[in-house]
Amino acid sequence: MSSRPRRAVRRALTAIVPVTALLTLAGCGSGTTPAADSTQAAAPGSPGLSAARAALAKYSERPAAIPVTQPVGKPVPKGKKIDFILCGVQSCKDLADFFTEAAGELGWQVKQIATQGTPESVQAAYEQVLRDKPDAVIASGFPRAVYAKQLAQLKAAGIPVLQSNADDVAGDGISLLKNGPMDVAVQGEMLASWVVSNSDAKADTVYFDLPAYTILKPVKDAFAAKYKEWCDGCALDNVDVPITSVGKDMPDRVVSYLRSHPKVTHVVFSLGLLNVGVPAALKTAGLTGKHIVVNVGDAQNYQYIQSGLTDGAMALNSHETAWLQADALARQFTGQSMDVDQQAVLPNMLVTKDNLPSADGDFPIVEDYQAQFKALWGLS
């Protein structure tokens, strides 16, 4: 088993879900049917299909601009110290590294504090933050309940805490929250637009979900609503997957389901990590003609797409999230509100083999995001 699928699974899991339930995951494999042609003419009298294709065209375009356009307008003070609490897996390290790069442009120092993702290690990291007394704190994925005591102390000390990819809300100590429940529903709409378009509004779909992670519920609900709206009469089944199946028997579960439901044409995964190992399992089982799209793509799934083994993925905005957090702190440190960043809609993208920017790993959605942010900071 190679180390690359292992890293891909870890990145995907913590890009969107709480960290306290993380498992050490692994998967490998290849082989499934190539993507179907989704460019066929829409059937006459099918407004749902036309709407789905219009949405897919929009979501397939690579965004050219970051979601913030208002310059900071004041000199950003240098020498600020930021503590970034890691979650114990690679995706959080990636976020921290992206943020550290942005902070370096602004003349700030970033201290990355390691955890194992357990409640005890997270609380210990926050205790260290309280001793450090930094100018700001950033973390990803931790539910508020894990660090509520320390959050109250940080609030009392006037130290801003920025969170992302967590089932939470901003306020009461959390100064900025990105990719929260209000932000992720569009991902379900993106997935539905691809399935309906790819199938000419004739899909029979199964949606595999991880209900333990409540941040994914808005994605599932939006998918079901748009699928029903755009694909009148199309079958849809939902299968809940226990966290204990991830990295273990998930491919077997998919094979078993598809064998007992031979009419299913499209398979949707609420997280890309659920697809790891599935293409190989389908090939071994002789299951062909199944089309796969995943939410929250990762390096493994991008490789599947490039090789024609998976059809599509919703690409997340890790680079842009990290630099937007730096932008929010630049405003905080110049006496301004973070509202412009809280209200900003981060970019997402539906990628297929035709528009995949890279299969080598995480890629920025906005290609020149760094230059655009630096222009807002008066550094260009």
C-alpha cells in the first residue's frame, strides 16, 4: 500500500469534518468506467435539465477573482504573533502552511502548535495559547465544546479566534468562521448539477453519507432538493455510512449495494475519502457503467479523475481560506471590522477530467489569489 492514498484520505477528512472523531485512514486501488459524455443536447421540454446544465456550466468555470475586493487601506502592522493550532493530520498542516506563507508577506510570526486531534491534546494546545498570549489564534475543525473554557478566557483577554470547516457559528469568542454550515450547501447543488447533466435527467442515484459529521447535512439536503427539482422522477437512495467503515470496508459496502441495486447509474459520496479504493473494488466485482462524483476532492480523487477512473469532484478552497484569514486579521490589526471577510463567499469549483487544474495535490481555485490578496494589503 502506498503512502499517497493514506495522505489523501487524511487531507479529505479534516478539510470538512470535526477532528475529534478522526481515524487513521488508508485506501488504494484503481479501475472503473470512464466518464460519460455530459454534453448531449437537452431533451425537449426538460426545463430541469436545462437548469442543471446552466448551473454546471457556472460551477465548472475556474473563478478568476478572490471574494474580497475592498483594500485594507491602512498600513498593516508588522511583528504580530499568531498561534495556529494543528489538528494532527495533513490537511490542517496544509492550511497552517498556507496561512504562514500569507503571514510572512505581512511580517508576522506564526507558531504552529501540534495536537493529536483528541480533546485532551486540543485543550492542552489552547492552554499553551493562553500562556503564549498571541495576537490571534487560528484553528480548523474543532467543535466549540472541546475548547469552550479556553475560548471564554481568550475572549476575555481580547484575543481573536478564527475557525474554519467546523459545524459552528461565528460570535461568542469566534471572530471569524469560514466554511461553516451556511457556506457548504452550495456543494450539494454542484454535485446535483453534474449528476443530472451527465445522465440527461435520467439518473438512478445512490448518495453515500457520513451522518456523524453534521457539517455535511446541508450538503446532503441541498443535493436532494436540487436533484428532485432538476431530475423529475429520477430515483434517489441515501445510504448512511458509519465512521468505522472509512478506510476499512467502505469499498465492500459500495460493491454490495450496487450488486443488489443493478439499476443505479450514479454514485455520489459526501466526502472524497469514501471513494478511496472503490474504483478497484468495482473493477474486481465486474461492475461497469457506474459514474462517480465526490464532495471535497483530494489528491487521490484528482488522480482518479485524470485517469478516467472517477468522473468529478467538488474542489475545496484551502488556499483561499488561509489567505482570507490573514486578510481578516490585517483588518483587525488596523482597527477595522472582519465583516467583509465573514460575508465573503469563498470560491468552489466542480472539476472533471476536462477542467482539472492539477492532479499532483491540492491546488488553488483562484490561480493568482496571492497577488490579489497582496494588492489589498498594499504590497503590490
